[in-house]
Amino acid sequence: MSFKRRILFAVCLSLVFYTQAQRVGLVLSGGGAKGLAHVGLIQALEENQIPIDYVTGTSIGAIVGSLYAIGLSPDEMMAMFLSEDFTYWSTGTIQTDDIDYFRKGDQSPEFFSTYLSLSDSLLSNPGSLVLPSSLVNASQLNYAFVQVFSQYTALCRGDFNRLFIPFRCVAADVHSKQAIVFRKGRLEDAVRASMSFPMVFNAVSIDTMLLLDGGIYDNYPVELMQNDFGPDFIIGSNVSVVNSKPDENDVFSQIEHIIIQPNKFELSPDEFIQFKFELKDVSLMDFNKAMETYQKGYALGISMIDSIKNKIIRREHPDSLAQRRKAFKANVPELVFYELEVNGLNDQQEEYVRKMIGYDKGRRFTLKEFRKAYYALITDTRISQIIPKVTYNQDNEMFRLRLDIKTEENLVFALGGNISSTTSNLLYARIGYQRFGKVATYYSADAYVGSIHNALRLNTRWDMVGKIPSYLQASLSVSSFKFYEGEKLFYEELSPAFIQEREILFRLRYGLPAFDQAKFEIGYSVGRISDWYMQSYLSNITQANFDRSYYDLSNFSLRLEKNNLNHRQYPTGGSHYYLLGQYLLGKESYSYPDSVGNRFKEGENLGYFQAAAAYESYFNFNKNITLGCLINAVYNNKRSLDNYTASIIQAPAFKPTPYTMSTFNEAFRSNKYAALGLMPIWTIRPFLHLRSEFYSFMPLDAIKRGPNQQTMISRSLSNTQFLGEISLVFHQPFVSMSLFANYLSYPKNNWNAGINIGFLMFNKRLVE
């Protein structure tokens, strides 16, 4: 062989060995939702057969990197990020199908609630009253991480070198003020700690360390890649540019710039290439921009692919990569539990939780079977957080589930209400005490103070667990409603109220779970209703001018109900239905003013049956268009009361919007009616939507004013009324804001507009 041929053969042979030995590392930075550009870059690399042998990441880089390390393809990762499940995980909201309505308390107009121990001092620690530990409830995320990662922790036996792609991630130790590198352990714990951005997610405790987002000390772990894996070439994907000016309107951008410091490292172009993304229009939690962010990552990757190919000669064919993934996943053990351990509770609390879960020692169960119990637990206000820990037993090839449960403090404070341009202003406050033992108990005092509604309620609820869980709830309340003659936008024309309703009410309820996470409730109420009203308009009104009707009633009721709407007000998803039967028995009394004072008529017995049904549901056609529908019907056989005004006040009312809840409209009241509604909704952003509502109210027995204020009944299709409203709604986790305009068919030219900030909800009534 000639000398030249020997040289050429040696070069070719060395090139073969070099390409076989060439190892490639991928480094993924933190940066919140910007990190979905990482997935687009990986897609570009795979399509061009660029191999990836090691991955290091921080925060969102840890999430993407870990998903890639367990064998998910870019398409599978994007399917996860675009799924409804991921939206629920990242926002801490519970999927409508998982809401345990039986264990939820009565809805209230609160903006926020906070918990204190009886030993806490508000003067020494005032911040504990108002500052939550995180914006997003982590219980949803904790479950998701176990669901996604725990089987792969078992497969690699806690050694991240044995994953499909060897992996490292970084968290920050709050106490020692240093970066913590995860090389082994529970993959779900490591990733969960790495992405715990301050204020958004709470810190994570692992091995006595309190850990936050790794971006605080190492947001771009290039040096970690060099030290732990020493690859021949490193590809860096940096989506967090912290040397630019933060957005003055984006508080998360400002926090990101404060806590994240730029990394300093020295690498030559022969061993390192960096993809630096300018994604100023994507905020920390802008996961709704997932697809466009992914596409930007892919586009930049494709634009620089020739440069990468010149640096990385080795190739991996997509078919070979797919076969390796399939072979790796084939060994993943099935997630079946053989044992349950509960930590963090005393004996009585643990007994309550075990009964609530319904776990029998020795019974095997899956995570899917445990899901219902888990979401029932996190619905309970006495539990602040549940941290599931999964351990694999190689002997029986099954898993052990440990629940580390943190309880809330005993004292509860809540504030809320509604701020409005009309008369529907309302302040709501609650102070409560809760106790968690064999029986979970809750005591509260609630106050409503406003222009049209005032109330004080004392309430207690006792939750009991067993084969058939149940609760007993009792309340005593005093409340009043006032409806005014004039209400207009930004000014008030409040001649004294022309209708005043007052109630003293004691209510007892016993609840049982029903099918499909609904509840069945047996109720008994007793109380007095006092109505003060005018039967004709007077220019000078005093309390002496009011007629007065009194109703002393007992109410026996049966109710079946389920409510998993995604918002307390202006919902866009989920459904709500109820069936209600009531039998009311008592006496009606009446007095009226004359020249010498009030005259009383002899009381008359009053007894009647009332049935009501309602169904409200929302159907999402795509991410922007939703259609809601509503059906409501009421029937009762109540006799006519003393006069027209008394009859119309006590007639059931159709009040589908906040505005109609705060006004008195006699045309939308009847003892027998049916109502239909359609609610087309256009979602502009996940938190902003344009809502239109169209309702038809059909009174089967329309109550009319007859001669001498008598009650007359009209049965005619001409009594049908219409209501249309359009509103721009801005949803936040703690409050709802809306700008609305509406039209009602009665009275003539009844156009209204206004602003609401908060939630308009009233105290429960004697007759629902």
C-alpha cells in the first residue's frame, strides 16, 4: 500500500472512531413559559439526526429536560404542554370532573382567606394574615409529578444516569444559599424543586433542605454539563435574557431579573454553540402561547442547523431513536400500590384521612383509583397541602404510597364582596375556627354589609367519615334586602327603599354524597319573613307609609345538586344542576297603615309545595369559542297572598345575572315558570372573555295587579319576557371584574350599564 493510501486510510479510520465517540450534551435554561422554545429546538435537532447524549436543565429547562430524559419525543412533550391537564397543573386549578362538590362548603363572595394559629400574634407577625406562601396551589402539581415521573424513578432505581438520557437539574437551597445538583433520588422531587419559582410555587423540603427555583444560583447549567458529563460538544438553549430591561408592567419579569444572575463560563466555538432566544413578549406564565413559542424554537434551530452539522458529525437516524425509546419504555413498571402511609397528622387526624380515602390494609390500588380520594382531600379546607411520595419495591414489583399532609391553622379569616357602579356594593367578612380530628368541625361568623343586602350568620358544619360519609350543618342568620326606586350608572336616585325584606332564619341540613360527585341534602328551616312595601307611589315616604306582611314558616326540603363550574361568577366551563323539593307550612299575617296607625288583619294559614330544577352547562368548541346553556323551571301551588304586592314579592324570581340579582323586576317573577338561556362566549385570553347572554322567561301563571290591589293570574304567551346582556369579563384567581350592558323587555326602554368588581352573592334565604 502506498504512503498516500496509508495516510488516507488512517484519516478515515480516525474519523470513524471520532464520530462514534463524539458525545453531545444539551443545556436548557430556566425562563418560565419561554422554555417551550426548548422543545422546538429539540424537534429541529432530531429531524436533522443530531444526537443528544446528556441533558442538564434548570426550572422549565428541568421540566423539558426530564421529559426528554424519560423518553418522550418532542411531539409527545408538546401534546402534554398543550393539554387541558397541563393548564390545570400550571394554574393550580382543579379539573371540573375532579371537583368533589360534596365536601365543598357553601359558596361565598370572598376574595381571599388566610389561616392563623391561635398562638400567632397579629401584631408580631402581621404579614401572616395577608400574604399567601404561593400564587399557585401546589397540590395539583404534586399529583401530576407523581403521575408523570414516579415510574421512571423506579425504572432508573433513583440513578439519573440510568434514564433514557442521563440527566441533571439544579435547585437553590434557601438556607445555605447555594445551588443543589440532583443526580439521584426521586425524579419528581428533583424537577419539582428546580421549578419552584418564588411567589408562584411554594418551596420544597427535601432531606432537611428548603429548596426553590434553581435559576437563583445556576439558571443555565453549562458548567454542570462540563463537570458531570464532559461531552465533546455542548448545545445551549438560553431563553432567559436577564441583561435586558424588565417590563415595568410585568411583576414576574421584575422578580426574574432580581433573582436570576447571568452565568459566566468560557467555551470555545469548537465545543459549544448557543441558541439565544429573544422572547420579550412571553411572560413567565404565558403557557397559552405554547405553540408559537415552540415554533420560534424550531425556526431558530433550523436556521442554524448547518452550523451544528459542521460541528457534530455523528448522526442518529429517527427510526433508531424511536426503537431505543420503545425498548426503554417497555421496561417501565405498572404503577400499582400495595401500601399506604400517612405522615404529618396525629392519630385522630390520620384515622379521619384513612376513612376518607377508604383504604383497606392489603388492598392493591392504582393511582387512577386513588385520584378521587386525593382530590376530595385537597378540597378540605383543613388540609393545606398533600405531598405524595412514591417508593418502588423491587421484590414485589409494586409501589408504596406515602402522603405527607400539612394541615391548615385553626383560625380562618376571609374578606370579599362586590364593588359596583350601581347599588349592589357589598362587603363580606368571615371569621372561623376549624378543628381536624375523628370528626372535622368548622364554626364561623359571616357578615354581609351593603346597600341592598345586610346579614349576619352563625354557622357550623360537622363532617363525618365512614363507609358512607356525611355532614351535619346548622346556621342561624338575620338578613335584610332593600330594593330602591331608582338606580342608574354612577349616580344614585335613592328615594327610600320601596321594598324591604327581613328574615330571621334557623336552618339545619344533613348531607350525603350522591352519584358522580354530587350531594343529596335533607333540610329543615324555620323562621320569619317580614316584607315592608308600598302599594302605590308616594312622594314623601316614611316607614309609616309601608304595608307589612309577615310569614312564620317551617320549610322541609330535599335537594340533589352538583356544581363544578370553573368560576363562581361568569363561568366558562363545567356544569351545575339541582333538583329541589320543598314543603312550607305556616301562617301569613298582614298590617296596613291608616290615619290612626297600623291595622292588623287576622292571620291565615299558609301551606304549599314548591319544586324547582335547573341545569347550566358550558361546551367548549375550541380554545376561543364556548357556548353555555341554561334551563330553569319552578312550580308551586301557593295560594294568592293578601294583595298583589305581597304575592309578587314572595313569588320565585328568575335572576341569572349579577345585575338582576340586585334589582327587583316584577315581570320576571312567577309561582310557575320556565326559563331558557344561551350564553355564547368568546375567549380573548385565558383570563379575558367577551360574554353574551340571552334569556327567555315564560311565566305559566303571570301575577298581575287587579282592582283594589288584588292578585290576578294571567296565562298568556304575551307575558313572556326577554333579557340580553353583554359583558367584558376579566378573571383573576381571587376576583372577577366585569363591564356590562343589558336590556330587559320590562319596563319599557330598560337599558342598563355598569361595572362590577368582585362577587355578588347573598346569604341563604328561608325559601330557596
